[in-house]
Amino acid sequence: MSDVVLRVESLKMRFGGLLAVDSVSLQVQKNEVFAIIGPNGAGKTTVFNCISGFYKPTEGAIDLHGQGLTGLPSHKVAQRGVVRTFQNVRLFKTLTALENLLVAQHTQHESSFLAGLLNLPSYRRAERKTLEAALFWLDFMGIREYANREAGTLAYGHQRRLEIARCMITKPTLLLLDEPAAGLNPQEKKDLAGLINRLRHEFDLSVLLIEHDMSLIMGISDRILVMEHGKPIVTGAPEVVRADPRVIKAYLGEE
């Protein structure tokens, strides 16, 4: 049985006359942390948007566990087990941390409206299960004490953790993290690296991330894809990527 979770083949995304992503291919293995890096405007977020269903690719194929995702809308992609965070935290700011996690589970339980109206045992069981899951993830993320605080009032690092919890509560197989370290202090970045490693090992999770913090990327990634001007430059282990002259040129320029 293949260990490939995500397969992207010859992905292209065109906006009018602009080819934003040009022939990008990648594979993410089971329990792997795979990073996409590159200068601003390299096409990283466009690749994410294609995988997560926010864009329909112009060309190419995207498969999850061998099943096609290409062109599916974002909610269908999420139902298949691919969830994501964003560069800017997108929580329901006026709902509490707990309520954010309850809302995220609305599609997971099959109790009908009538069952809720009549307060049937099946509805009460589903409601209890939903609450238990929310409290579990608040505990796991170390933010249980803020359960009843409005999400918008939480410290930025806690908002980041809540956003990841909201993804994880849907039981994904692939988690897409879009610049998760943005705005975090050095200790929070260190804690984030530990959190990502815990998630992948304890929950049988694969992680695909975009990040500009090179120390974080080099510390947690199994493999890295480097992009420039929409094109892939090199894919390999951190030590290979770090030493590749094409990567050095893309980031630092050359005389």
C-alpha cells in the first residue's frame, strides 16, 4: 500500500496572461512534514489555494490517497481530509474559543434537526461527544483556561493554536499550514515546532507548510520544495536544499 498521501502532478495556474504556477509537482508521504519555500511572489500560496480548493487549477492533477481532488470546491476538499490555516488568522472573533471548536464540528455529527428539537438520546450523545472533543483540543493546545474568552481577545500565539485546533478537530489526514510562525516570538516558534511534531506522530498526520522562518523550516521539515517565479527549483532534504547553489541564488542573489 502506497505511503503517498498527497500527489500533485504538473500543476499550472494562470491568471489572464500571468502564469503564477508553472509545472509544480510534489508528493507528501504519510507522517511527513513537507515545506514549500521561496521569495515573495514565488507562487507558494497559489499552490496551497489549488490544493485546498480555493482555486481550480488551469492544468495538472491533485490526488489524495489516490482519489482525485482536482477542481473540487474547498468544502469538498475539507470533507476528504485536507484542512488549512491562513497567513492571517481567520477565527470567529466574537465567539469564544470553545464555541469556535463546537462550530467546526457541525458537519461531523448526523443527529437530525428533529432529534435536537425533541432532545432525543442520540442528540444528547452527539452533543456530549462534540463538547468532549472541543475540550480535548483546548487542553492539547494549552489554552483550556481561555475556553470562555472571545477568540478575538486572545493573545496572537493563542489564536494561532486555536486555529490549528479548529483544523485538527475535523480529524484531517493532511494539514496545510500557511506561515504558521508569522507574528510569533522565538519561544512561540520553538513551541510551534514541537507542536507540529506531536501532531504528526500522535495523530497519524501529514503536514504541508509554507514558511519564511528558515530556522523553523530546517528544523522540522523532512523535505523542502523551493520555488521561484512560479517554478520549482529543487526538492530535497533540508541539508541538500541549504547547499544548493540555485537556492542560494534565489534567496541571496549572485555577483
